[in-house]
Amino acid sequence: MIKRRTLRTRAIKLLILDESDEMLSRGFKDQIYDVYRYLPPELQVCLISATLPHEILEMTSKFMTDPVRILVKRDELTLEGIKQFFVAVEREEWKFDTLCDLYDTLTITQAVIFCNTKRKVDWLTEKMRSNNFTVSAMHGDMPQKERDAIMGEFRDGTTRVLITTDVWARGLDVQQVSLVINYDLPNNRELYIHRIGRSGRFGRKGVAINFVKSDDIKILRDIEQYYSTQIDEMPMNVADLI
């Protein structure tokens, strides 16, 4: 719009980059710099995010002047009130059997299941449905109209189990969600808090269950240390905690 001159930038006073770490780390860096070049020099820039890694802060110094940094303690973000557990699985294929065993627990209220790739979301959704489990799925390759319809059904409770990717970890404010399952552990510890934060919103208790293979243990312990939290082995009565 700026290059086509359909948007005049001279009167713009404020540039807000919400979820700025995601925007800058997911390939939008060049676009942000291009937009910034066209904006007035006296522009105020605000970057907003629940997490702001060090490398992103270094990047922002290029287009922020005398910035004021407002930080929230890591252990105060969204972990309070969320019980975190892990289930040890020896093989990748055992995750599916574990998920099937937990299905009745998932549908007590509503649950979100996170996978690391869109391909895994499609595969898991098809496999669950072929085994007569009712689930919905959503990821970034779906048309916007389809995503809106799926999200609408999940919000109004028509569907109770949503399988998705990290693209949606930051925007799923659904009040009925009290259980999050990390079918795959996230690729970095910052994403972990965005995922499990879905289950502890609006002052309610929540439960997060992580499927962990032997080579994931180090990642899990790193998450525990980083957020000063504890992730215990899942108890048999997990349904009573939701």
C-alpha cells in the first residue's frame, strides 16, 4: 500500500508491533524494515510480546531511539495455576496410543493439542478421525475462511478438541480450554509458555501434559530451570485436576 502510494505515511505517529518476537523471527524482518524506512523519523515504535529474546532486543536497537523496556518476571507470565505433567513414551508411535487413552479426559471441557509441523497436524487429525475420535484441526496453510469457521466452532463449544501448530499458540483465548497437550515438545522454551498459557487463562486452573521421548528429557529440564517451575510425571487421576 505504501509503495503504491495508497497509504500516506506522513501523519503516522505510532508503529506497534504486537507479538514482535514472532514477527521478527518468522521471516517478517525485511518487511518491517521496509515499512520503517517510509515512516517519519520522529515516529514512536512499540514492541509488545510476552517473550522478547536477547537476539530480538539487539535487532530492535536498529530502529528504536532511547527505548524504555518494561519486563514481567518469567515465572509470573502464565504459569501460575497451571499443573504441568509429562508422559514418558519410548517411541514416537506410542504417542498416538497415549493420546487415545486420554481422549475421554480431553473432552471433559475443551483441549488444545500442539504439534510442531502442519504435516503432523494433518497426519494426527486423519489418524484420530479414522479411529472414530472427533477432533478439529487448524494451521496456517488453511484458507482464512476455513480457519475462521473452525475457530468459531471451537469457541462456541461445538468442537471440543483442537489440533494445531505454534502459529495459533498466541491467539487462542478460549475460556473453556483447561487442558493443553504438547504432542511434540516445542522447538524452543519461549513457545512453551505460549502453548500452556491457553489452559490457565481467566483465573481458572489448567493442566498441561507433555509427551516426552528419551531425547526430549533435556529440553524438558531446560524448560523447568528457565521458568523456575516443576513438571511431574502425570498421575492416574489427572481427570480430577481439570
